[in-house]
Amino acid sequence: MELGIFAQGFVPHWRVAADPDAEHNVLMGELAQVQAADRAGFKYAWVSEHHFLEEYSHLSSSDVFISFALATTERIHVGAGIFNPLPPVNHPAKVAERVAMLDHLSEGRFEFGIGRGAGSHEVTGFGIPDTDSTRAIFEEVAPEFAKMWRQTSYRHDGVSFSLAERNVLPKPWTKPHPPMWQAAGNPATWEMAAHKGLGILGFSLTGAAGMEDSVRTYKEAIADAEPIGDYVNDNVMLAGGACICLEDGALARRVLLDSRQHYFSSLVYRYHDTFPRRDGIPVWPEIIPEFDEQRIEAMIDAGYVLCGDPDEVLTQIRRVEASGADQLCVTTFTSPQDVAMATIENLGRYIIPEIDTDPVHRSTRMRELAFPA
């Protein structure tokens, strides 16, 4: 199983209170985490695109962040997790152009993920009436990217966008095009993405270790895929929640206890209002009660977070691996920067050699399987 890291631009109010330049320092700190992950042997870094989500994510111009990350790393693949392709947010032709340009400049290290956005606060800011409206728009747009890259004379007259006959340039450097993925926060989306032949960026509130059913559904459905791209990217990434891996497991737990995961979880429910809401979750601005030591241990046991010394974290990651996932994407940005950097280093030193001995990225394997050199 491959390992990835996530960048989001998390700027909680307590960081702002302690540092007037918190927004800048958070963005630079998360960039440094991606660079450290490259040195540590991580295969992937995923970068969010969110708009108007105060505290939760200030990383809106993800293409700019991605280009800088690619320019300052050597081996890691940096992916859009996601680019929002809804025409009121980003015109699809512009998205296709950006993908191809990032593919060229990175010489094939860019991964293209798409999705419908975080929730109503985000999408209605662009004049989209509600989150239900985004499904039809997404279904119209998603199949068009491979056509734009393939055709020298492309046109589209649709419901959500139109483009007069044009040659969308540049064409991708990676042949036939970079790997394509879809973000999924609801169970039904997994099967839909599989039928499209897209890799899945699996975001869940149940913990990565509890995603066996969704992974199984995807793997069964993708066997009969009718890909909207030029090949099937049979690939499951699970977003694994907070990860703290330190030499001292007790210290790792204390850091997790102090990291205010209850507040981050409250922000998830605040903005991702299409996610199923578990019983007992309060409605914003009320927040989830602060976690105690017992709750932290329960979260570790249930796989909501990864925490402990390297041996403990390896055991926890093995549980995710047993789900059938192809990649685990860890979150380090909720930790203090020194803890995040130590965690990345420890994952590279102790964990990656145990779980991933293939030097080639699985997304590259999927493309080469369909298009041998």
C-alpha cells in the first residue's frame, strides 16, 4: 500500500491569535510538509481546493500551490484533491489547460482529481443554487476532459457550459493523459466513480480502517468500468485522518489530545453538509465536546486517527491495508509543525519500507497496463 499526505491550508483561530502571520506561515508550513514527504519516500501529496471555508481551508488557488510543490520536489506525485470543474467555479476548458500544463512542467508527476465541492457554503457562493444541482453539472462535465485532450477540434453545446469549436492547448505530455480521480464523501459515489474508470479519493467520517465495504463495492464495480478517460485507473486512496508518529508513543497521544481534533471535526460537519451526520453531532456554531484521553484511545482503536510510536502506527496502518485500499493519505497539518515534520520523517524511516517496496506509482502502473511503452 502506498502512502500520501494531504495539504489543506488549515488556519484555526488559535493559530491566528498566536501569530498575526498565521495564514502565511500555515501555507508555507504545509508546503514544507509536502517537500519533507518527498524526501521521506511518500508516493503522493494531495492538495485541496476550497473556497470561503474560514479556518477549515484557506487553500483556494490549489493549482498555484501544486505548481510550486512540483517545482520544489523530485519524485512525489502531487495531485489535485480536488480541482472543482463546475463551470461557475472553473470553466472546464481552463481546467483542462491547467492539467496539461502541470503535466508538462512536472514531467508526468501531476494527478488529476475532480469533485463537486465541499458543500452548500462553498458552491452557493458561485451562484449554484444548491448542492443537489451540482450532480447533473458534474455528470455533464466529467467526460469532456479526455475529449479536449484528444481532439484537435473540440466543441461542446451543453446545459452547464458551451465552447465554440477550438483546439484546447496544450495537450498532455503524459500519454494519453494524467491519471484521473474522483473525490467521494458518500457511499453511492464510490460505485459511480468506478463505473467511470476513475480512481477514488475516499473521504469518510467512519475512519479509514472501517471502509472495507466501500472499497469492496468499488473494486467489484470497476471490473465493468466504461472509462470516461482513455484508461481505467483502478485505485483507491483513503484519507486517514490525523497522524502522529513519534518515537515516544505516550508523547504522541498527548500531542493528539492537545491538537483540538474535536474542533477540526466540527468544521468538517460545518462545511461538508452533504456528509451523513451521525447522531449526537451538534449543529454549528455549537461544537463537538473536547476529547479526553479515553476518547482519544477509542479513536485510535476505531481507526479514526493514527497515533503512537512507529510499531503502533504500523499496526494501525496494517488494518487500513487489510481493507483493500491501494493508498493511505495521512493528515499532519493539524499538528504543530515540528511534530508534523517528525511524523513524516518517522513514516519514511519505519513505515514505508514495510508497506511499499514498489518504486513505481500505482497510477503509473494503471496507465502502463493500458498503454505499454
